[in-house]
Amino acid sequence: MSELTPDQLAALYDFPADADRRPWVRTMFVATLDGAAADASGRSGSLGGDADTAVFHVARSLADVVLVGAGTARAEGYGPASFDADAAERRARHHRDPGLPIAVVSRRLDVPEALLVPGTLVVTTADAPQRERDRLAERVDVLAHGEGQVHWRRVLADLAERGLRRVQCEGGPSLHGELVGADLVDELCLTVAPVLTGGDAPRIAHGGEAADRPMTLAHCVPAGDVLLTRWLRAR
Ligand SMILES: NC(=O)c1ccc[n+]([C@@H]2O[C@H](COP(=O)([O-])OP(=O)(O)OC[C@H]3O[C@@H](n4cnc5c(N)ncnc54)[C@H](OP(=O)(O)O)[C@@H]3O)[C@@H](O)[C@H]2O)c1
């Protein structure tokens, strides 16, 4: 198949019914054929081409919240999410709120200026620098859970209390590694990009506690030379 319509992608990437009742964490990544999570310039945004971009936007239009590490937010120039008319209509049809908050994870509280707008959430630890926390709290909501490291189950419970159960985690690899270690990844959407890159780029998950998390294949769809795959945690 060379090109999928947004409606076909929405059918492939809708969140499962489970997400009506409990937090559901979907992670979204693109990797090269040799397993790199970034191209030679250190970025990943354009690795998967148009097909991956289309998946990214359709999947966003079905989510309640985007979760992203500050490293990725800084590297990829994150700002507030916005939708075109089609995506806005899809959100309404799926009973999603018009706005999609970005929850950015940072231990140092180094959040890109573009994200410091109402609706943004900052996820950090309870022992993060107090002065910086207070400064951020004047502009965005700060979710501080855990001492030393983020207590992810509490973060997900806090998001769920705000009605944000469909969590689209857009990386990066460090955040992903920690979520894999905590066994909180319900689903991985992985685009395989038709390129070899070599070098020393990270994998899509690194760090965190090493663990084997079996996954089952939900779909594997070719889009030109790109492979769109979706994997569910085998529980
Ligand atoms: N291939 C892909 O699909 C894909 C997707 C996303 C990103 N990337 C690439 O990955 C690279 C960035 O990698 P990365 O591993 O540095 O990204 P990352 O996980 O987004 O960022 C790491 C930073 O995020 C914060 N953070 C992450 N997990 C945290 C936690 N559990 N607790 C507290 N803070 C946490 C920390 O920020 P502070 O330093 O502010 O404390 C940490 O330094 C970029 O090149 C990006 O383009 C690739």
C-alpha cells in the first residue's frame, strides 16, 4: 500500500476501549534499519517521511495528552499542539477535548519557552529545585511525584484524574527506557525508516531497568518503503 487516508490511519491507530477505564501509554518512535533513533544530524522528525508524519498527526488527534521528555522537546523544537479542521473534527467525533496538552518531563525543569503556555503540564520530582518549580507554576501546571525519580504510577493517576488517560508518549529514548523498566508501556507504534545510518545514535529505549517485555504484533503495514508497525504489550 503506498498511501493511507487519514480515516484508514485513524482506524489503525485508535486507542483501545481499555483506555476509557485506565491510563493507556502508547509510545511513538521511528527507527532506522540499523536501529538508530535519530539521523546523522541527531534528530528524528523527518526520518520516517510523509507516512510517519501522517501517523504522528492522526495518532495525536486521538490522544488525551502528549508525554515527552525535555531532551526531545528541546531537540525537536516542541510547542503547543494544534489541529487542522479535519483533525479537529476527528477529535470531536471521538469525544476528545479540542485542546491536546503537552506534558513535558524534566528533572532540571529546563522547559522550552514555547511550551510555557496555559495547558502545558510539567512532570518532575517532588525534590526538583523549589525556586524553579514556583517560577514554572506561575505559567503551567507542575506535577511533582516521587523523590529522586519520577513516580510514574502516580503521574499516570494524576493525569487520569484530569481526564487524560490516552497518553501518547513521543519519546525520547531515556524516557522510554524508564517506562519500559517500569512496565508501563501498553503499546509501541514503531515506524521503520528505509535508511542505514551507522554512527552512535541511541536506540529507541535506553537506560532504565533492563527487562524483557513481550509484545504482540497488532499491525504491520507497508507505506512505500516505510513500514508502519504497532505492537501491544502481551499481558
Ligand atoms: N526516533 C524517534 O522516534 C525519536 C523520538 C523522540 C526523540 N528522539 C531523539 O532522541 C534524542 C533525545 O534523546 P533523550 O533520551 O535525551 O530524550 P528524552 O528522554 O526526551 O530526554 C531526556 C531528558 O528528559 C528529561 N527526562 C526524561 N525522562 C525523565 C525522567 N524519568 N525523570 C526526569 N526527567 C526525565 C530529562 O530532562 P532534564 O535534562 O531537563 O532534567 C532528561 O535529561 C533526540 O535526538 C531526539 O531527536 C527520537
